[in-house]
Amino acid sequence: MLRKMLAGLLALTLLLVPAALGESDQIAELEARIAELEARIAELEAENDELRNLLSQEESARLVAARFNGGVITVSEASAEYDSRAYYYEMLDLNPDDYEELIKEEVLRDLTEDAILRLKAQELGVYEPSAEEAAEIRQRAQESLDEMIDYYLPYQADPELSDEENRAAVTQFLADEGTTLESLEESLSAQGWRDRLFASVTAELSFSDEEMRQYYQEACATAEMNYTADPQSYESDRLNGESVLWNPEGYRYVKRLLIAFDDENAARMDELTALLESTSDQTVVSEALAEMDQIYDTLDSIVEEVLGRIMAGDDFDLLIDEYGADPYMTSGVGREGGYCVSAISTLLDSELVNTAMALGQPGDVSEPVECADGIYILRYESDIEPGPVDYETFMADEGMRELVEENIRSEYYNTVVEQWIAEADVEYFPENF
């Protein structure tokens, strides 16, 4: 357009040049005016480029929710994540509008951090899994999908269809709900690169004895604070076999030998229990309780045999192996120590807690106790020494040591991540979505 304007102006200039001028003077005059016009055109084109660039930036800004060195978070990405989190708030009976600012802050922070970490994982060459890791991810994803199909199959199977057709139908049902082999692989892969990034960043860390002592003391202090404020978390960690660095007062270990009903009597006990919960008819209640007593009586001979062997000095653990039906007592932390119990325990059945705390000293065995699964006998194993575990025990326990070392690695990794984010010059635009 500007070039066409120039041509028109040149033609007009030719008309305006006085005829009296000589030919050389006319040419010189024309060249000067052309130079002036070309300079002005260049200025106008530069201004137009600047305006177009400003418009482009303004339009882009409306499409960006956050930007940082190396990338952006688009409004569409942020909006989708916001909707997802707002729905979660609704499920908690909270109005998302009341928490809009907080949700936006969480969305932008998390999406930006994730994007920055992805870039770092790519820079360090740990983003893509190795061929071996990829094969393992595919296998785990297929196993997870097969487990889901097996779970839903009994509920959705059509007797008129073959097993293959029913499995295909359940597979399609899961796909319609958003669960496919590909989505499971993607989920597993997403965690994989994060794990590889963590391992890469912390690979060169070493731990001196001084550092280990310092972190051991800090970990013990943290455990004391947490368990004092929330004793239930201590019991939960004990039940789950977590490494425990500090013990509250008043706890002991007890082992349980459960003599269980056979399948038929177990099923009938469930029916009778449900009946008692649903009726107030005293005749029905009396008859149900009498039948339950009869079912308990079926275990009397086994209970007497077990008690006789205990009195004879037989090893309690071996008796658990031979007669016991409590899965917690057959392996892992339960097998090693037993149940962790105190007078304030809330995670275990109150009858078990009361029976355990009534035992006088380690080695004592309880009377038989009736429960929903059968009859059990408790043995008081040992007291749990209160306070922190000593440093030598800590160093000899691989689980405890790994727990502290992992905390050190996590602290270091988080510091590095914070540095990456600071260097990325992040800008947020919550007003755009």
C-alpha cells in the first residue's frame, strides 16, 4: 500500500516541478523528493511493525496464564486444571467461588513448577525412560488394567456373551470412564521421569557421620513432636511397619493367636450379627445369641489343646504358625513384634486393648477371648522403651537410616527446585482465566 502511495506521489511531483527548470535540475529535485518520501515510508513501516508487535503481545498476554524462561502456561491449560480443582472443592461441600484466588494460586504454582521440572529433566537427559523402564511401565499398566477388568467383570458380565466378549465390554466401559492402557502408561510414565530427575539431582550426595547425627537428632525431635500431638499416627506407623525413631510412654507388644471359625460357621456368624443389628425382638435376640454360643463351642476342643501346649511351654510363635488365622501375625512387623498397644490405643478393637493391658508382665498369656472371627489368646511379649532409639540402633537399622537419608535427599532436591524456579523469572496472570 505504501509503495502505491509512493508511485502516486512521484507522479504528482512530476506535475508540480516547474517547466522552467532544466532537465538536470528536474532530475535532482525529483531524486531529493524521492529520498524524502522513501525515508518517510520507512518511518511509517517501522511504526506499523511496532503497532503490529504490540497488538500481538496484547493478544498473547490474554492467552497466557503464566510465563517463565523457556515456556508458558496457556489459559486453556490453567482453566482446565482450575475446573478440576473446583470440582474437588464442590465434592467437599465448599463453594469454589469463595476460594477462587487460592485455587488459582495453587493451579499456577503447580503447573509452572511441573513445566519447569519437565524442561530440567529433558536438559539432564532423564525425561524419557530407558527401553527396560518402558517395558516395565507397559507391563505394570497392563497388569493394572487386567486387575480393573477382573474387578468389574462379575458385576457387568452378560451370561449370554462369551468371556472374551464380556472382557471387551468391560474394557470399553473403562475406556468410556477415561481409563485405558495408554492412560495408565501415561500416568506411570509421569511419575517415572520425576523419580529419575530426583535420582539424578541427588546422586552425588554423601553423608558424613556428623551430618547423620545431626539429621538423626532432628528426625527424633520431629517424631516426638508428631507422635505427642497425634498418638494415632504412631500406632498407624507401627501397624504398617514404618521406621519409628521415637516411642511414647506406655506401649507394649502383644501377639495374638486367633483360632478362627470354619467357612460355614463364619458365614453363619455374619448372618447372626446382622440379625442382631436389625432387630429388637427379644425372642429373636435370645435365639441368635444361643446359636452364636453353640458356634463358639465348636472351637472349645482346639482352644483347650492350644492352652495345654502353652502351659507345657510350647513356643507361642510356633503355635501361631500351627493354629493361628490372623494374617498380621504370620509375616512382617506383626510376626516380628506383634501388635503395639497402650491404654489409649484407638486403632485396635477395644476388647483386644483391654485384654492386652490387663496382662501383668511380659510372658503372661490371656484367657480365651471371643471375637467376630473366632476365639483368640494374647501373649504379652515386651515393653516398648519410651524415648528416641539410640544412635547405634539407628545406624544398624537400614530402614531407619534410609528414612533419614531420604529426608536429606528430599531437602536438597527441594532446595534445587526452588533455585530453578527462582531463576526461571516466573510471571503469573491469574486475571486471564
